[in-house]
Amino acid sequence: MAPTEESILRSFLLQKASLRDVLTLAEFSTYFPPSKRSSPLVRHLYRDIQSQRHAICDFILKQINVECRFGENLVARKRAERGHSKTALTGGTEEEADINV
């Protein structure tokens, strides 16, 4: 089965792993000077980054859904236009007409 637009967008734009799987709090704290690693602000910053990452992923997922609905509507509209064109070419009857698009 061919991949859908939604599956392609999800696989390229959404990350399957959480921040904790990519970078633990202990690893994150190593990016700070030794005197600041035990500060509660480091933990707070880590949680804030997690929250921002989650919010961005939610936004991207909503945009993917909007884009997929737009694509489905576009396809439906084009099919309707083709059906209307076929009917117009046959003089209003329901006969099929050969149209090269």
C-alpha cells in the first residue's frame, strides 16, 4: 500500500521520541557549569523545553490534519469538476465522454 500524505508528513515532521528519550535531565545539566548543575533552575529550564517541544508537536499535528483535509477537499472538488465536464460534453445526458486531461 502506498504511503498516505498524512503518514509522510507525520514521519518527517513529528518526532517519535520524547525529549527524555533523546536527552535526559542529567545529560542536559552537563551543559551548564558545575556550580550551576544542581540549581532548580536547570530542572525548570528542562521542563520548560519539554513543554515547548510538546506544544510544537501538537501544533504540527493539527496543521498536518488541516493540510490533509484540504487535500481531500481539493481531490473531491476536482472529481466533481470532471464529472460536471463529462456531463456538459454529452449534452446533459449521463453518458460517458472520453476526456484527455
